[in-house]
Amino acid sequence: MLKVYIDASTKCNPGPSGGGILIIADQQQEQLSIPLSFGSNHQAEFEVFLKTLEILKNRQMTEEIILCYSDSKVLVSTIDKNHTNNKDFLPYLEKIQSLLKDFSMLILQWVPESKNKGADNLARQALQKFL
């Protein structure tokens, strides 16, 4: 089983963004700080989840049981409902839906910011690289 914590950090909203991904497997941690596109803080949350799915798929981890945690209620709610009326989120949702079909079991769950500090720090590091 994998645990994955994700977060995004945006300057000026909209503005440049960075993403943090913390992957925990077999008591080993991998920390990823990745630059994201220019956009809103919510778009950055969608993008970091999309990048996470792409990374896991490229590493052939789609058969794992994956628990993914985000402190973005907008992201988690949209994925749970499998629907959005927001035209800015729709392209992300469509790509995410397509990728999720490849995963045996991936659960996205909301966590409070206080439980997502590792991914938050990584996202801030990625944003600093961007600036």
C-alpha cells in the first residue's frame, strides 16, 4: 500500500505555482518538488494531482492500493462527485478521469493542512525554484 500526500503553493493567485508530492511506501519516503503552470491556487491543486497520477503510472504502480491525501476541499470534492461546472477545472478533471481508469484502487481523501505539512513544504520549495 502506498500513501501519497500532495499539495500546491501559488504566489499572487493567479500566479506561478509549485507542487509537492510525498510518497510513502514500505516505511520509505520519496519527496518531489515540481514546478507547475501559471494559474490559480485551485488549478495548481488539480495539476499536482494530475502530475502525481502520471508519475505513479510511469512507475508502473497502478496495481498498488494507493491512499492519496490532499488539503484541497475543491479538488477532493470535484473528484468525489466526478463533475465540475468550473470551465477552468474541466480539462484537468477529464485528464484525471482518464488516468484514474488505469488504477486498481486509488482513494483521494481530504486532510486538514496540519496533517499535510510535508507536502506543503515540498510545494513551497518547488515554488521558490520557479521564482
